[in-house]
Amino acid sequence: MKKCTKCKEEKTINQYSKICDRIKKDGTKTIRISRVCKKCINDYRKNYRSKNRDLINKKYKDWRKKNPEKCKKYAEKMKAWEKKYQNTERGKETRSKAKKKWIKNNRVKAVEIMRNCRKKLVDSYVNSLLAKSTGVNTNCLDNNAELIKVKREIIKINRLIKQK
């Protein structure tokens, strides 16, 4: 048990951050336990960020201007990671939950987007129709551009027939 210097509460050691003070010449690190608990540190950081948002944004903006190659490299790294993550089960589940939540919170906009997808016959919309009609998973149809193209033409013909 250790007492936080900020909130004065006694907490277990795992509620404090470990701090690397210095690295010795032989490569070993001197590690100590923070005097302030993680909750107090997080509260302080959150408060600081809210009060100094403009200053922090300006610093980040200046840094990005000075280091465009690092930003580009980081963006590429994150895109690769995101693509890899989205193909995992957890990634698909997370994305699905986020999409459902967004649709629930933005119902009018979501309906408008779907109308535009149906109207313009976007690949994802045609792909989902193909999957429903054939019973095949949409992932199997993603790489088959010809099949999507043919289905799109069939839909266009059917729409013309319905109009007349």
C-alpha cells in the first residue's frame, strides 16, 4: 500500500505508474513507482488538455509541418495495421458495432446514404444483393468485379422495365 501525494488516499502498488528514472551505462534501468496514482495523473492530463486545447493543437500542427515524412510513414503504418485489424474477428465485430451505433444515432443521414447507394448502384450495395440472392458470403464476391458488373446491368434493366 502506498499513499498518493495528490489525493492522499492509500492505494495498492498496481494503481501507480512505473517510471524509468535513468538507464545506466551497462543498460540496466532504474525504475521507481510514481508518487501520484494513475487516476490523479489521468485527471490532471485530462484537465490540462481541456484547458490548453489550442496550444496543444498548434504544437501538433507545427510538428506535422516540420516532419511531413514521419507523418506520412506513420499514416501508412496505421493504414496497414487498420487493414490487418479489420480482417480479424475482433476487428469485424468492433466495426459492426460502431456502424450500428452510428446508424442508430444518425438515422436520417444513414437512410439518405443508403438511398444514394441504391440509386447509384454502388459496388457494396450490388455485392450485398448478390450475396442475398445466391446465399454466398459477401467476402467471396468482393474480388469478382465481373459478376458485380453483370448484376448491376441486370438491376438497371429491371428498373427500366418497371418504369415503363
